[in-house]
Amino acid sequence: AITSAFEKYNSNTGYVAPSPTKNNTHHEAVQAFSHWTHCVTNWQLMVVDCQGGFDAARQCFMLTDPAVHCTSNIRFGRTN
């Protein structure tokens, strides 16, 4: 469960939140995750629309409801 402030870190249309966010969350790791998914799939996929919160107790981001961009425009539906 996401217990911290809910934030949107990036979108499926090019938005990237300023870091730190208005809640003082430094989210470079989330942006790096999106980039990593693009690289590790040989530029075929990219996980975007990252949103959720930072779990300070576990020192990790809890993300929900992502979108996946793919070189096959119909593979993941209308958010691709």
C-alpha cells in the first residue's frame, strides 16, 4: 500500500516531474528505471506513466498503474 503522498513522476506523453517534487521527493531512480526498461529491451519497450509514492521506511518507491510504450503500436492499447 502507498502510504506517502501520491505523486506523478512521469507520463506517457513526455511529462517528467521536476526533482525534487513539491513534496521534496528526489525521484531520479524512477526516471532511471524508465530509461533502463528502454535499454534492457533493446529499445523495444519503455515503462512510463510512473506514479505512486516513496516508502521512507523501506527506502523504495511504490509505483502503480504504469503504461508501456512499445515499437508495436497496438500491443499495449491506447496508452502506447
